[in-house]
Amino acid sequence: MAPSCGAAVPYTLLGALLSGGSYAPSWPACGGRAFLRDYARRGTNAMLWLGLLAVTWVLLRRIAALLRLWALGSRLPGPPALLADPGLAAVCRAGGDITGYLSKLHGSFGPIVRLWLGPSQLLVSVKDASLIKEMLTKAEDKLPLTGRTYNLACGRLGLFISSFEKVKSTRESLNVFLNGKLNVAASKSSFKIIEAVLHRTNSTKDMDSLDCRSFSQHMAFNIIGAALFGDVLFDWSDAAAYEELLMAVAKDGCFWASYAVPPFWKPGYRRYRTLCTKLKTLTESIIRKSIDQNGELRHNNLSSCKISEGVVKDPVRCTSLLDGMISGRGFDGAVQGPLSSEEEICGNIVGLMLHGISTSANLLCNILTRLVLFPKLKDQLHADIVAVHTESSELVMDDVLKMQFVLATVCESARLLPAGPLLQRCSMQHDLTLKSSITIPAGAILVVPLHLVQMDASIWGNDACQFNPSRFLQKDIDLGGILAAHKGSNGIKLFTERDKSDSFLPFGSGNRACVGQKFAVLGISMLVASLLHSYEVCCDNCCA
Ligand code: HEM
């Protein structure tokens, strides 16, 4: 009996071919089209099944991760587990004091507290110095929101993003680059920076009513910009527009990045994206200028390799961060083409400008405000500066390293006013086991409430909340430690006393610590010293 049409048709195209013609007689009877139709139907079904299995697999994995988060999270001390902590929600709604709320919780539950921000979001706050050190060493990832914010503003970049693996090598290159910048450029630049800022503010408004915040921001822009682009920044006609654009992009980045799906339908978002594109174009323009007019980047990179020979043996690695920019050819590619490593370099530069300006401006403003509020501080700083820096000589980095009171003032200001209230980390892939008994599940948001730690009276003494730079002198600032940076970071070893050094965290700690720490402390000290050496700093109506 002849096989029925359906039965005769092989199930797969491969089956038909492999059957070696045994089905051949039925083909003409059923028609090649029927076979192909059936084949397509079965193929589609198979694809749908595969898709369904994949989605189910992903969902099951998510559910397993969620159950794990709930199980491990509930074991940590904290207020009763609810969908979202109502106390924190109330504090946030009132635009209130998160540090104050965490302080109460730490008072009740101890050095580790967990809070549920939602069914799938667990926040763990750590306050104990030794636990913090362990946590910051083991938790190597940044929060995905931080990475998304920088990605949105800067495009593709190899710094500030979540995964430690992806930022490791760029961090190391940047570390070497910034060390070289300190040795080569800072001493000459500081007076130029001050002059450029005064020139700019003079041309726009009355010098007598200079706003401290804007002044600090201009100084920060110029010190980071001069380090990255060289002196060409000072003659660039678009410098002011570039600074404004950077600040505008920095202001709203976190808000727009908090959307899970980019809200293209919102005019505000489209305006923000336009600003980011303009920022990228201007960054490319200043990089080009820097390469074309001065060859500054190439020159300084190579010099820095020679200068820091003791630290870095391989000169090729010295230029790796800015390789693409240094070779004008490579950068041209980035301007014309889609994503490339050159685009990443441009993204890194924008990221560094955004982060470096906001943090350094914050610190500078804090110091300048204290200078005007406390004339005695100004006198002490002045005495420290003139003791080292004579009128005739040029101020150099070695001089700044001798100005212990200036360095102590910068560090004490950073202690009292860190860049943000919380240091944030997470471990995306692995659970964290602290002190071998506390397990924090992967994906939890880890925070260190900096004000609580850096103003903890049990560590810093009864005057923990007061401004007292001398506390940094009592324990001897280890200036040798400032120059001995460990791999991928610029650690400043300030205290011989362990608890204090683990509780001084304005620049973070561990593998994701601030790479610009040494650059910021020494650069800002240099600026303050240069400013006080040559100018009178005072507030409106109080200058003699
Ligand atoms: C007063 C000035 C500054 C403050 C207070 C500051 C603070 C910080 C903090 C708190 C972190 C995170 C640390 C952690 O998670 O442990 C960080 C990271 C970082 N900072 Fe700074 N910073 C300053 C200036 C700078 C400057 C001038 C640069 C470079 C030009 C810089 C480059 C970086 C980089 C590259 C990272 C880490 C990026 C990563 O691992 O993905 N910072 N900074």
C-alpha cells in the first residue's frame, strides 16, 4: 500500500536528504510544496518551543535568584522584612536625611543593617571600619545605575561602569597617566589655572562679588582639563561653553538613566541626548586641538613614562589609555565611524571630566568657604606656605609635599564633606561572605554611610564633627605612602592607626577606589597654596 501523504513526507529537510531517495516516490504524489509547508510549520513550532524553553529557563533562574535574595537577606539584621521599607520611603518622600535614618537603624541593629527597597532590591548598609574594609575589597562591582548614567552621558567607556573586569586595565593606565601629570604638569599649571579663572570671571562679572561655588567649579574644570588636554585648554574659545555643557549633562544624567527603557517620547530626554551629542563633539574638538597644536598628550605621556620609570617598567602601557588620541589617525576613525576604541577614549575623557569636576569643585568650595569663615585658618595655611615657598622660586610639587598643614586641611575638608553621603558598591555574580559568618547575597546594593563613619566619635574623638586639620598631623601623614601607589589605584596612606585609616573614605577603598585620589589631593593642595601665596581670599565686604 502506498504511504499516506503526511506519513511519507520526511520530518526535516535533513531527513529528506538523508533518506537517500526512499521517499522519492511519494514526493511527486504529495507535491514538493506540501512538504515545504509542513517543514516550515514544524520548523516554526520547534523554534517556538525553543524560545519558550529559553524564556522559562531565564524566568526560573530569576525566581531562584530572587528566592535566594529573600532567604539570605532575611537572615541579616534589619527592620521587619516588607515589600519596601516604609521608613526609608517616608524619608525619601520628604527629601530627608538618609544618613540620619541609617544612623537610627545602626543604633538599633548593629554595624550591618539590611533594608528592602522593593521585592527584588535589597540595600545593605555597613558601618563598622573593619567590615567596610573587607566589603570594599571583596565587592568589586559598581551599581548598574552608575554605569548606565555614565553610558548615557559619555557613550561607550571603560571607567565607572559596573563590572570590575571591564575597568581593570583602564584604571591601571589612568593611574600611570595621572602620576605622570602630577610630576610633569601640575606645578606649572596651577598659576595658569588661577589666571585663566580670574580672567574669565573678570570678563563676565565683577571680581568683588565672585561666587565661591562657580569659582571652585572653574578651578576644578581647569585643573582636570589641563591635565587631560594640556595648556591648549587655556586658549580654547569654547572652553566656557564646554564647561557649561558638562555641568548641564552631569545634572540630569542620573534621572534619565533611572528609566529602564530610554523614554524617547519625552522632549526632556531628547533635549538631554542633544546635549550629550554636543558634549561629545566638543570633546572631540578639544582632543584634536590638543593633538594638532601642542602634541601635548603625546609629549606628556612619554615624559611621564620616563619619570615614573621606577614604578612602571613597560613604556607601551603608559600610553595605552590615550593611545587612540595620541595617534591622530586613530581618532579620525572615531569621528567618522561607529563605536570603536577611540570612541571609548572620548567616553573616558568625558567621564573623567564629569566626575573629576563635580567632586573636586565640591572639595575646593568647602576649603575656600572655611578660609573666609575662619581667618585663623588662613593665617595658619599662609604660614605653612611661606615657610616652604620663597618669593623667588617657582612652586613645585616637592614644596607641596612639605606643606603638611595644607595637605591636612584638604584631607580634613574631605573627611567632613565627602562627595556624596553614601559610598556604593555591589557584587553582581557572587555572594559576599564577611567575617566568615555574614553572607550578603549577590546583587544586593551595598552602601557605606560616609558621614557616620568619618564622623564616628569612637574613632575620631569627641571633636569628630569639628574642623580640625591638626588631627591629621598628630598621627603623621605618611607622605611616602602618597607616592607609593598600589596597582590600579592611588592610595594615600594617612594614618598609622588602623581604625582611622579604614574610616577615612572620601575616595573609597579597595579595587574600585578613586584613581584620581592622589591627583586630587596634591592638585588641590597645589591650587590652594598658589592662590594663598599670590592673592587675598575673603568674602564680600570683608576684605580690608
Ligand atoms: C576631590 C576629588 C575627588 C573625590 C572626592 C573622588 C571620589 C571618588 C569616589 C568616592 C570614588 C568611588 C570609590 C569607591 O567606590 O571605592 C571615585 C572613583 C573614581 N574616581 Fe574619583 N574622586 C575625586 C577626583 C577624581 C579625579 C580628579 C579623577 C581623575 C581625573 C578621578 C577618577 C576616578 C576614577 C577613575 C574612579 C573609579 C572608576 C572605576 O573604578 O570605575 N577622581 N572617586
